[in-house]
Amino acid sequence: MTKSEIVMLLIALIIYQAYATVLVMKSEHFDDTQKLRQVIFIWLIPFVGAILVRIALNAAEREPKPADRTPEAQKPDADHDGRP
């Protein structure tokens, strides 16, 4: 592997690490403490840390929000016309 290939690989790694960091910081699924821990994990364990955090973030985004778990509670009652 040539020196230029190693440099390109390192640049790609840093870009991916930065991308994962931005996604974590923009996420609404974690509190600030959890975000900080995930960012530290991303940078302490290059590439693998970013991949694992991305997997966790994808899983968190797929989980329905508490309001989504009870769709009947959000739908207006068809039999109820709004009068007491």
C-alpha cells in the first residue's frame, strides 16, 4: 500500500467519523449525556465505534415513538360528534 493510498484511507475514515458524529449530535433519540458518550466512543474506537453507533442510531430511529404506539388515542372517535 502506497503512502498516498494510506492518506486517502485516513481521510475517508475521518470523514466517516465526522459524519457519524454529526448524525449523533442531530439525533432527537438520545439525551445530551448519551450523545457525548457515543461521540467519545466513535472517536476512541475508529471505524468500528462509528459503525456500532450508527447501528444503535438506526435501531432507535426505527422504534415507534410513544404517541405512535397508541394510534387509536390519536384518531377522533367516529361515533362521537364532539358533544358531551
